[in-house]
Amino acid sequence: MDTTNAKMMLGYMDDDDDEILDYDGNLDLSTDNEDEDEAESVQEYNMQQYPETPDEKIHWQEQIRMIHLRSHLNQLMEKVRHAHYVTDKTREELKKCRSQIQQYESERDDLFAEIQGKESEGNKSAVHRIRAAHQRVCGELEGEQNLEKMIIERLDQAEYELALAEVERGKFLLAEDDLLHREHKLSQEKTDMAMVRLAKEETLARQALTHRRKDDRTRRDVKLDAERRHAQAIEEAERSHERANKYLQKTMDKLKQREQQEAERYKTDMSKKMDMLLKLKNDITHNRENLRAIRARDKAAERKEMEEEKREREIIKMQGGNPEEMLLVKKRRNEVEKQRNQFEADQKLKKAAIMQKILTEEENIKRRRQQQPYLWKSPNKEADL
């Protein structure tokens, strides 16, 4: 691209772009109206702070063209730097290759002199060995020389590309000078706009301070009014508290009287239940003694039954009957009778345990009623209240 193309890049861009880019590459989402307002503010600020200048404001389309030109110039500069890097690297490779060639040539000459010495001595085995080494060094030397030619060709190409890059870069020197001037101007415009924004922010801050002071006065007035109403509410609450204390004292007297009556009634009921529980306990103790006697009797009866069973078995056998079947029927009848007796005893024990739980629960309820009487509000109490 030549200087004419650079001027075209600076002068012509499409006007259909809807998005606005700042110089630093960020997307500016402000609208045209906002730009006009900002421009007017800048002009106002300049009229107040700076003398008028004939320069026009850089439009956003011009800013986009400047961004594209700066990007192109950066690419050209990067291309020149890359060409310098490739050229320097190729020269370094050529230097190393030539150093290696000199080393191989020195080694080749040393081996040739050594071959001549061994031939004069007539040492054929050493001559063959040294000649093999000489041929190897000559082969490596030839390879390095071929590599040198390739590196020289690459170096010529790199220097040619470097020259092209520098020539192309030189075509944009005037355009870059103009771009630097415009960038400086754009930076100044942004500084002016920032100063305008700062002035607006200071104005808004002063307005906010005024509003805050007004709000503070309003809050003070509201606070004083709230304190006055609070004092009136406290006085009214004290009067209500006195009336409530009188009513509460009467209510507490009624509650105490009713609680005493309930306590006496509860004491009478508990006395009856305790008597019933003692009677039940005595019955259980008596039943346990009876059970022990029954178990002892059952053991004696079991021994007697076994002896009786043995005699019956012998009698049945003597009579020609089936002793197993007849004794099994008899044993089952006896087991059913034992189970029935055991079931009746268990039922009595369960009844006693249930009564014990009932008494314990009533005792707990009594204790809670004494500790938290407000949880038990009977309909009669509410009617009295």
C-alpha cells in the first residue's frame, strides 16, 4: 500500500457503521445525540477555560479511520521487526556454519599431513585408518559447504524481505506524522470532555449536598415529632398500666381461689387413686405368691404326671391301645389350660402397669400446672375474665 492508499484510508470509510469505537479499542455505546450534547458541553467548557481555536472536533468516523491506520502501521512495524529478527538469526546461523567449516578444514589438513607422515614411515594399517577418518571429515565438510550455500540463499531472501518491509514502512512516514498529530488532538479532546464531565459531577455533587442537607432537616423534624408522639404514648401507657394492674389483681385473686379449690379436689382424687393403687399392688403381690405356689405345685404335678403317664402308657399297652396318640391328646389339653392361666396373670400385671403410668402422668400434669398455670385456661376462667 502506498501513500495514496494511506490517504484514502484516512479520508474514506463507510458511514453505515452503527457502533462507535474509541481510540483505545473499546466500544463507545454513546449515541449521536449524546455526542452532540457532549460536544456542546466541551465547547461551553472551552469558552470558559480556553481561547477559541479554528480546529474542528474529530468525528467518530474519523476516529475509526485513525484506529484502522494505527493498526496497519503497527502491522508494518511488526513486519519490519520480524524481518530484522529473521535476518539476524540467519546471519548467526551462517556465522556458526562458517566456523564449523573452518574447523573441518583444519581437521582435514591435519589428517592429510598425518597420512603423509605414516606413508613415509611405511605404516599401512595406520594409513588406511587415517584415510577413512580423512574421507569422513571431507564428507562432513562438503555437507557443511552445501548448508552454507542454503543459508546464504536464505540470508539474501531475508535481507530482500527486510528491504521491502522498510520501503513499505517508509511510504507511511507522512501519514504517521499526520496520525500522531490527530491522536494528540483526540487525546486533548478526550481530556476536555473529561474536564466537562468533572465539572458536571461537581455540580451534581453540590446539588446532592443541598438535597442531603434538606433531607437532614426533614429527618430532624420527623424525629422530633416522633419523640413527642412517643412521650405521649408513654404517658398513655402508664395510665393504661395502672388500670390493668387493678384489673389484674382482681383476676389473680380469683385465679388463686380457683386453684386452691382445684388443688383440694385433685388431692382428694389422688388419695382415692393411691388407695386403689395400693390395693392393686397388694393384689399383684398376692398373685405373685400364688403364682410361685402354683409353679411349685405344677412341678410336683408334672413329676406326678410323668409317673402317671408312664403307668398309663403301660396300661394302654397292656390293653392293646396306642399310648402315643392318647397321651398326646391329654398333653394338649393340659397345655391349653396352662396358657389360659398364664394369660389371666399377664392381664392383671398389664393393668397394674397402666394404672402406674396414669398416676405418674397425672403427677407430671399437676407439677406443670403449678409451674406454668397460664397454659391451662379453662372456659370458666375466660368467662370470669
